[in-house]
Amino acid sequence: MVDPDEKPESVPRKRRTSHRDKPVELLIFAHNFKQARLNAGLTQTDITKRIGISQAYVSDVERAVVDPSLTHMALLARIVGKPLHELLKPSPTLKSSPTK
């Protein structure tokens, strides 16, 4: 029987990190990669078909939710036709909220 006075166990929640907690380079890459993908006329699904990663992962990269490995960053840059170093440069169009 359940004791009505007993507090339920708290379920640990995944901590959501804000963009303030992310390295600025990650935010720059996310923004520049998405812009390069769109400029190349590619969908997230096109990216997944070419390098075998999930569409959700591509979306997470573009929103700076995940920290992609250097290998993934290089592959993603190659797919959109840009050198990796270009996707790590701050863009003049980059505002305080790069992934919106």
C-alpha cells in the first residue's frame, strides 16, 4: 500500500545547458554549418545519406545541442563544400543568438 505522506522519488532531469554554457566556437560552427548547408541547397536528410549519421544528430549539431567530434566537423564541412576553418570563423551575420 502507498503511504500518502511519503514523498515520491524525484526523477533526475537532464540538465539543459544554455548557449551561455557552450564554447563560442561551437555556436559559430553550428550557425555557419547550417548556413553553408542551406546555401548548398542540401537538406538535413541529404547530409545523413552522404555520411551515415542520423537526421536528429544533424539537427542537434545545427542547434549546438551536441559537441561534434573533429572528424564529424570535417566531414560535415566537406559535404557542404567548405573548408573546416571557414565554418569556425565568426560570420558578420552572426548575432548574439546564432542558431535561431
